Amino acid sequence: MAKIISTLFISADGVAEIHPDWHFPYFDENMGRAVGEDYDTADVLLIGRETYDSFAGAWPGREAAGGDDAPFAKQLGDVRKVVVSRQPLEFSWRNSELIKGDLLDAVTSLKADAGIRGILIPGSISVVQQLLAAGLVDELRLLVHPVAARKGRKLFDDGDAPYHLRMTATEAFPTGVIRVIYSPTAAPTKVGYDEVKEQVPGGK
């Protein structure tokens, strides 16, 4: 089965709708390396309409300009891009296609496709939220910025049940950004205060 990885820039207070004012001051070579590693895991990008419009409005021009970011722009252009949208789209960026049918059914089929190594979801908060709720996300790769954004859409929406996560890797950058990788996991055994009171400072 192909692995589905969500990669997000996120603030310390959980805002995943990035703003240039709090994002770009923390973008350094370490974050660039981490982003490159995330994209190297996948041969399919799964992206929402807003993310597609943002990417398609920027990266083809950067590829054509031939600047320092042109190799990464070419990588994005060459990869297969599956776009989630309720409306028909006119695609101007190569290797782009509209998702077919129901999101969960389509993503389940993509995961089961033997020809697909990995599926990366950059940004696309609403897509990630739906797939998390359906248990289809294999990893959350978060680049946590040392800032409380205080406004903007958060990754984790209100719901009836918590998402339990297992941390598989962390890395702290000199900028204060923390890279943390989580995998969904089963809930821990239910524990109350009586079971942990011996761990309280001064407890025996």
C-alpha cells in the first residue's frame, strides 16, 4: 500500500494556514532540506483546489525563469498531481488531473495502486482533515514554527474523539522550528489520577 503523508507548516498554536509574515523568517536550509525529503517520498501529490491554484500560479513561472528554485519547480511540474475540487478545472500545469468520484474512495484506490510509491499532501487543510477522520493518513510531518499565529485555520478541527499520535522523529532547527513526524496510533489504556499519583512530585 502506498503511504499517505501530510506535510504542513504550522504555528505553535496549531494554525496551518500559513502567513508569509510568520513563515518566511524561519525558512532556512534546514527547512528546505526537510521539505525536499518530504517531496522525495512521493510520486503523487494530492492537493486541494486552493493549494493547486497557489502552486500553479507560481511554480511553472519559477521553472521557466531558471533561478535557484528551478530544479524544485521542475520536480513539482514533473510529478503527478491529483486535485480535489467540486468544480471542473481547466489545467494549465502539466501532469495535473481532477480526482475522480468520492474523495475517500479515490484515495483508497490510490493507496492500493501497486504503481504508486507514496502520496504527499502539501497544505490542503480540508483534505487532510477529511482523510484523518477516515483513518487514511499514515504520517503527519509538521514544521512547527516558534510563533503563535493567533488567527487562521487550524489543522485539528473540533470533533467528538481525540486523534492519538505516535511520535516517530523530531528535529530542532537553529531558528527554533521543530520538525516532528507523527503516525496515527491506537488510544492508550485508560488511566486516571489514582494510577499516576505516585508520579506526582513528592509522591511515593
